[in-house]
Amino acid sequence: MPYLPIEDYGIIGNMHTVALVGTNGSIDWFCSPNFDSPSIFAAILDENKGGYFKIAPAFYQEDLTTKQMYWPETNVLVTRFLSSEGVGEVIDFMPVGEHHSQHNHNELIRRVNVVRGTMTFRMECFPAFNFARNRHELHVNGKGADMISEGITIRLSCTLPLERSGDGLVSEFTLQEGQTATFALDETSNNLEALHPFDEAESEVLFNDTVEYWRSWLSQCTYRGRWREMVHRSALVLKLLTYDPTGAIVAAPTCSLPEDVGGVRNWDYRYTWIRDAAFTLYALLRIGFTEEASNFMKFIEARAKELNPDGSLQVMYGIDGRHELTEESLWHLDGYKGSTPVRIGNGAHNQLQLDIYGELMDSVYIYNRHAEPISFDFWNHLRRLTDWVVDNWNREDEGIWEVRGGRKHFVYSKLMCWVAMDRAIRLADARAFPADRPRWEATRDAIYEEIMEHGWSEERQAFVQSYDSDCLDASNLLMPLVFFVAPSDPRMLKTIEATNRSPEQGGLVSNSLVYRYNIEMSPDGLMGYEGSFNICTFWLVEAMSRAGRYDPKALDQARLIFEKMLSYANHLGLYAEETGHSGEGLGNFPQAFTHLALISAACNLDRDIDTAGQVNW
């Protein structure tokens, strides 16, 4: 089964895990019971060994076309197959809502129907447990089957007879207009219950419940701006990427989808980065999802209570809060289109990345200001963390981009250390919390002066990636967004101007798409190349939008870049981590960071357009 483009997938889920469904009707990624559990289907990482669950027309039809859409205002996915002989649909969802809340396991339902004419379908279910490392037993009984592997049993129930084919299951069936067939994949205990016929009426109840759940949840959204459809889809994606038991949000639900097809830049993103905290809190609160923001803040507070003995934080954590995320390479898998190694776990979890302290403190400051006051006990942990920043801000680190080529004095890391100090001082003042203000203020001012002296290049006329270098870095576009400099500050305007040139002219922008940095000028310790970084494009939009309060041309250009960026979403409004030269998706998919940045950029661009000419920084 050939690899689909990364952007040819949709996503369904239940706030514990997700499945990726291709436009060809194949589920090629599914881990259970949780986001970061071993895979059951992973054909997206190995077309031969990875495992898949496909429902599609059984025979080749020259005029067959496929379409995908979401059931309006939900995460229920519809894959449509259209031909001259008939039109069929596969409706995929993972039940959530009232009647499924009593279950503590995952269920994946696939409803097949024909809406015009006649169509013959073929179902193929070939699991490959634990990234194709564990074998399984298969027990078939009429219209159901159990697939038993180490520590997990998956049951496939349906309304049609199943046949065994090797280690998998197949079923071929013909439906006429108005007829439906349903397949339900359900995780069960190893203490097998007797198989029973699948209840079609139950699937209808679960479908209606799931649709109602998503629509009710989305109705809380307060965004009423120009890009409502894209903001709504981004919000629905972020909810899907939330781990309900802890409130954590995974960076992406996949692992090892390549940033460079055929290359080595393949990482596991099924964890929660502290860095995402401020972006997450800001985006969720901005559009009205206070409960999700509160749950995520509880996860952050729990991590602040688990500081390392020296008072430092870890870069990322498991969705359950665990610290150990050992990286492992799975050389038996071919990787997406030959991109090896396939990695699970993430070795960057024990890197030194100083920027995370600013993002955490900014998130707490935002939450305390716009949601609810933090406790004194939480503040005491934050004081300890802030004191650690005072003692360590001037160290070299691996930075926001988690380089593996050695530590540097990254300007963005210093910027966010400044943010950590600034927000700690503001929070202490706002709440009259005890704090070592003289020492904190002295540190904040020292960081500011050092950035202006060593982070600014007179030759490049721009803020640069690291001290005394001449390489640009898109992360510096965040300076006005965190109120380090005014959006109209001459140094910031020149940095935007330098960044907004093509790579051939020394900049980072190609056809409105922004690269993180120039890999050739600033090697990061890894072989290969990468695409433009989607979040960086939205950062450019925000930086130019804020500058546009003083320059209408900048605001017009910001809007144009934003509109162009929307065109790079896939057919469902989803974004991978990166975009390639031909507009293809690269990296893990879909990525929370990108959708968070889209929400922020849309909200701020709306505001700046509506208040154009009213300067109030």
C-alpha cells in the first residue's frame, strides 16, 4: 500500500488518543490506550509492516474520486468515494459524550453507507502491535474477532461476516442506496467476554452523542472574527490533542513523520512541552475555553511542584506527568518513504533550554490576570524557579530549536529569561507576593542590556540567532509579542525587514513562508534540510500586524501573508509542523503549535485591522 502525502489525512479522537484516516479510507496511525502508547496501526511509518485498517471500494474504477470533510462543527470525519456507479461514505469517529462516559477504554467506529447507486467495499484490518514488534493471536467468530497481543486485546465487531486472512481480517460487501454497514474496533481486557453481534442502534446513539458533544463544546467559542472557520477547526484540533485525565496537550499525536523526506529529522512529539504553555493559555483564553486553560494550568502547576533538586524544570513531560522519555530508534521499520530512523521517546527531554522559564512564567501571569488567581503555595514554587533563572540565565543552552550541535548563547533563550523575570516581578506586584525584587529587577535589566549589546548585529541590522553571530532566527519575531520592545522600535522594524527577505538575499522568507533559521549558515548538528516552519510564518504575521498599527502597508502585508498561509492548510484545515517547497506537509501531523499560532494571529490581526490608525501599544 503506497504512502499517502502527510497532508492527505484527517484526524479523529477522544481526548485519550487519535487515529489518522487517509483519503483512501485507511487508518494508518492509531496508538492505544493513550497518545504515547505503542501503535496498533502504523502503516504511515512502514507501508509493509506497520499495520492498517482500511475500508474502500473493492474494485478499481477509472472515474473514482475521493473527498473528505468533517461533519459540521465536529471531529467526526467523512470520507466520500464518488463514481458514476455510486457514491459511498465512510463515517469515522471515536465516541465521546453521555453514553460513552461510562467506558474507560477506546472505541473506534466506522460506519459505511451508500447515498447513491451501488458500491462494493472491501474491509481489511491488519494490526501490527507495538510498532510491529509484538505478534498477536486472532480468534474469529462470525461477525466479530479478537486480536490478542501482549498486554492488550482489540475486538472488531461488525454487522457483516468476517474472514481470516493471515494475521488479519477481511470482509467484502455490496451496499445499495440507503444501506449501512458498521465496524467497531474496541479495546477490551484480556479476560475475553463472549462475542456478541454488533448493535447498529447503539452505534447510532454513539454517533448522535458524539456530534452533540463536539457541537456543544464548540459553542463556547467566543471568536467572531473574519476567519471563524479556520479558528474553529484549530480549536477542535487542540481539543483532540488534549489528554483528558491530566489536561496536558501533546505537541502532535504522531512520531517520526519527517521534516526532510528520506532524512533523519524524525522525532516523537507525543509529549507535552513546557514551551507550549504560554501559547496554549493565551490561545484558549482568547477564544473562551477557560475550562481547558484551567486544566492545562493544573498540569503546569503539578510540574512546578516537581522541580529538580536545583530548582530547574524539565523541557517536556509525558502526558501523565512522567519525567523519563528515553529515546529509542526502531530500525526494523522503514520509516515514512524511507525516512529513518523511526524514533520513539525524545532525547531532548534532558536538554538545557532556558526559554522554557519565560514561557511558563508568562502562562502563569496570563492565567492569573485573565482566569483566576494563583495560590500562595504555587507562588512559592515559582519563586524558587525564578531564583534559578537569576543564577543560570547567562549559561549557553540548546535553545528553542533543540539543536544537537552544541550549546550557544541563543538570543531567544535570553529573551525568555527576561520574560521570566519581568512576569515574576509583575505577578509579585499584582498580588503583593513576597519576592526578592531588587535582585530580580537587577537581573531583568542586565538581561535586557546584554541582548541589546550582544544579540544585535550592526552588520546585519537585525537581532541575530546567538551572541556575536550574523545568522537570523525567526524566534526573534516574538520580541514585540512579549513586550520586550515596541513593535515600532527601529531595531525591531529592521529585524522584520531583514527576516522578510528571501534566503538568497540573506533572509528567511520564501513565498511568504518562514524558515526557522538558515541551516547552512547555522548548522544544528543534524544532516539534511527541512521545510518552512509554519508557526514562524504566523509569528511574522503577528510582528508585522503589530507594526502595522503605525504603518498601514505593513498591516496589509501581514493580512496577505496570513491569507496565503491559510491556503497551505490541508483539505480539512489541518497543518503539519512544516511546509515544503511544493506546499506539501512535512513533520508530525497535526501540530498543536501551528494551530495555537493561527488562533493568536487571527485574533490579533482582527484587532489590528479593526483599530487601524489607533495607536495604543
